[in-house]
Amino acid sequence: MNIGSYTLLVAKPTGNLGWLPRIATGVVAVAVLAWAAAGAQVSFTELTKGLPWIGDILSRMLPPNWAFLDKLVRPAIETIQIALWGTLLSVILAVPVCFFAARNLTPNRVVYQFTRQLFNVTRGINEIILALVFVAAVGLGPFPGVLALAVHGAGMLGKFFAESIEEIDQGPIEALRATGAGAVQTIIFGVLPQVVTAWIAVVLYRFETNLRQATVLGMVGAGGIGFELVGSMKLFQYHDTATCIVVIIAMVMVADYVSSRLRSWIQKGAHA
Amino acid sequence: MIKIRGLTKRYGAFDALKGIDLDVKQGEFLVVLGPSGAGKSTLLRCINRLADPTSGDIHIDGKLARSDAASLRRLRCQVAMIFQHYNVVPRLSVQKNVLTGRLGAMPSVLSWLQLFPRKDVEIALECLRRVELEDKAELRTDTLSGGQKQRVGIARALAQQPKIILADEPVASLDPKTSRTVLNYLRQASRELGITVVCNLHQIDYAKEFGERIVGVSAGQIVFEGGPDQLTGDVLHRIYPGLDENDARCNAAAPTAATAAAPVLRQLQLEEA
């Protein structure tokens, strides 16, 4: 179809029904979105009405109370410590199990399905909910936060580890089996060298996510900077709240920058 | 050294091997010649049990091959394999790739910690010297060229100190000059060390040049057995059904092109005519 000096290029529908399936898909999509908007009470008029109130809160928050920074140094460091150990424990939990969840290494389908579902369950429960459970179990403080990140992260890392194992070149594995190498030897000399960069990249990404999650874990009493954030809001000290938010944003930005630099450095082929 | 009787292998409804009887003598360089899909790879894989035979017996060095874990490990320590796509581990150093050939013969737990017996390290270096790659020992294997990678593959096989080497299309991905070099290393090692070699090839002229004896395989059956001088046009027709004289000459002239390029060559000839 020509429009002025432009040509509209659209793939013609195949099949006997012509445009009908595409139009039907469009109608269904719009209907689903309208239904969801009604359920979620998406309302742009409410948003417009609320804008002055958002402005009001912002005006009470700004400028941030920079004097409060002093008190945030320790919680910020604690947040990093929580994220570090949460990540380490999740790697320790995920690595021994992930080989059973990879289709090309698993001994049989039952083990495969079981480990997959295990990862799904731990990954399916949000960190905040896990933190609530662990706070009830081991008491207030940063340690329940570490445990929450470890359990949730193990599910996520296990799934990614297993999937990267499924993508490796099977040739070297077969060659190692043909030399008479045992199962663990095959994994150490054939599988790990092929997945190590992918794994490190995922672990770095996980650390970055954990740092972000650790900033909010404090809301349920699991330590870190989130505890200060919630505390300042409860006391209506909005200038302090703003300081917390600035610190959180800065931490997340630094973590994002460092981990993306490290990942690209590793993928460019640093020595393993 | 190898005695195969009534070997069959079925994949679903497809018969890859239909009753193979074959004897390979100690120290012999046997070439298995045939088109892609004829069952050459399956035959090799049944010998070292990377594939489980559907029926039939294989005796290696007088012992019946079995599939239980202990006999499997013993069998695979004696029978090394070289692959078309080299199957070296790219991120490991050349030396460590060759050392993996010793894994079956060393204490497992220490090898997990990257601790290798000094005698095994010596063996690996000796094998690297045989393929003249000792100066590359420290390099990462993915920095090597295709021909060099296959030489690492040969060194890994030799490091097993095997009685038998199975080579599955070892030069199918290499250019003609490199192919000769690689096959020469393999032949030299087998002669000097008295290793029996079963080498799959689809290139007729390499088969003639390197094979002490040639077995022709077509559609899962042995259709020829004899010396390289007995490989006449008539025999080639049995191994490669549908191959005419023209293609045979083309294959001889451009060996690496071989089966993959045959349809293209035919088309070119049509266009010229």
C-alpha cells in the first residue's frame, strides 16, 4: 500500500481466514486489559486528583536531612554485608543441586522434576515473606535477612545454573566419558569450565538484586537500611526518609555499575 | 584385538547397523569408509559403549565387553576416541586437556582438587611432544587452530595409553593439507606404540593413502573388505550407491569437499553443459 512517497509493508496473513484471526486477537487483548483495569481500579482521574498530595509529601521530604547521613553509614554497610552472605549461601545451596536439575546430566526424570520443583518453590516465595518467617524463627536483626536472601536466591541461581548447563557443548562431555572419567571428574573438567563465566555473571547479577532487596528487608525487621527508612517514616521525619532513599539509590547505582563492568570484563574472556 | 559378531543397533524404527561381523588385528590401521549416515559412527560408538548395542557381541582383547559401570570404566581406559569436532574443552589449557586422558587412571578425589600425579603429568607432556605442541602446553585450547585442536585430541587419546584408538571422522572439518598432517601424526603414533586404530573416513583418497586395510560400510552393512589397492570403481559404487565416475574423480581431486559438496559439483557440471 502506498501512502504518499511511503510504502506500507505488512506481512499478508496466511490461511483461509485472512485478517479475522488478527482482528480477533486484538479485540481479546483490549478486552483483557479493560477487565484488568477495572479490577485494579486503574484511574487516571484519581492520579490527577492525588498529584497535589504527592507534591505535598515531596515538599516535606526536600531537602534531605544530610546530617542524618552519619547515622546511615552503619546500616548501609550492614545492608552490603547481608547481601554478600545472602548471595554466598545461595550459591552454596544451589551448586550441589543444580546438576540434577539439568536435563543433560540428571540421572532420571523423577530426580529432574523434583529438583526443578524444589527450585520453583524456593524461588516462588518472595524475600519479604521469607524474611517474616525467619524473623519469627531466629528473631529480629540482619541474620533472618541473610537467610531469606539465601533461600530465595538458591531457587533463582539453581534454575539459571541448570539452564546454562543445558546449553553447553555436549562434545567434550562425551569425550571425557569416553576416556573413562567418573561423573564428578566429568563435571569438574568438562562442565564447569564451560559454564563458569555464565555462572559468575549470574551470581554478580544476583548480588546486585540482593543488595536492592536487602534495602527493603529492614521493613519487616530483618536489618539493614530499610529499618531506618521505615523508622523515620513512622516518626514523620520525612527529611530523614529522603536521605535514606538517596543512599539506597546511590548504593543500587554503584552496585549496578560495578557488577555490569565486572560481567562484561569476564565475558570478554578474562582467564578462568 | 577387536572381534565383533552379529552387531546390530536400532534407533526407534531405524536400523543403524544390520549385523556387523568384523575382526581387527593388533596394531592394525583400519579405515572404515562410507557415506554420511552409513553407520560408521554408530559402529565406533558401540565399540566403546557410548552407544549400547541392540544385539551382538564385542570382544576387546579377548574379553567380552559389558555395560556395567566397572567394566565400562575398564573398557574406556583401554579404548581412546578422537572426534570430528575435536571435543576438547575450550577454556582448559592444552596441557590440562591432554591430562583429562589420564582421569580414568588416577585417584578421583585428588583430581577434583586439580592435584595430578607427577607421572601422569609427564605422560601428558610426552604425548604433547608426539604431536609437536609442547610449546603450546600453557595456552588456552580455544586459542588454537582447528588442526592444532585435533592434535590435542590425538594427544589426549595417546595419554590414555590405550590399546585401541577409535577415530570418528578426525579430519572431516579440516583442509586437505592439515588433514594429511593430522592423519600422519595418528599413523606414526599407532606404528611406534603398536596401537590398533579404527578410523572412520568418508574421503576415498585418504582411505587409500592411510588405510592398511579398508572396510566399506553402506546402509548399516559391510559391503567391502580388503586392501587399499582393491578399492576399484566397482567397489566404490557399492559403498557409495549412486556415485558416478565423474563424482568419484571430483572427490579424488577435492577430498574435503567429498560427500557434502557432491550435489553442488553435479549442479556445476550441469550448468557447464
